Amino acid sequence: MGKGFTWTEEEEDALLKGVDKYGRVWKRIKEDNDKVLADRTPQALKERLRVKFPEKYKAARAATTHRHNTTRKKEKGILWTEEEEAALKTGVEVHGRGWEKIISKNELLRRRTPLALSRRYHKHLNHC
């Protein structure tokens, strides 16, 4: 467990800033602050916020539906490059439809969500 149950102020600050930036997307919060939160799992981030900052946790939960709807609309507006589409095709050839694995193995696709990859593949590339 590395640091056990003791959280540093720096870790808590990174968690709170991450929640402000990404809402409840724990994996993104961890990735964005990986040096500070290296010993913490996404589940640990969620639990720390829920236990130590319950009002912030409730607010993040309340905002989730709105934030996700906004994110989806924005994602539709992010144009796919030919390089991203090629990387997606290659990723499916190598890893099947393991969208998270494809993202983790290709830096070019890291700004995309698993759902975005699935949609792009099924709507635009599956017939190729």
C-alpha cells in the first residue's frame, strides 16, 4: 500500500484540483498528477474525497451528469486526424476492441476516451 492511510497535503491538493478539472474521472486525475499520486489508486482517490471532503464529493456527483453530457458534445466536435484513425485501425488489429488498451499503447489516442474510440470505429472505420 506504499503510504498506508496517511495522505500528504500535497496529495490532497492534487486530488482537489483534479476534481475541479476532471470531475469524477479518477483515472485522469491520477494520470495528470502521477508524480504526486503515484501510490494512490483511482479508487483511493474517490474514497479520500468521499470521506475527507464529503461536500466536494457530493457536488462532484451532482455535476457528473451535466459534465458528461458537455464532454460528449465537445468530443463530437474534436476532429479526428488521419493519423488517429490509422492508429485506431492498427490498435483494433493488434488488440481487438480493447479500447482502453488501445489508448494505453498509443500516445496519439490518449486525448480520446474509450467511448470515443468505439464510436469512431463502429461508425466510420468498421466497414473499411
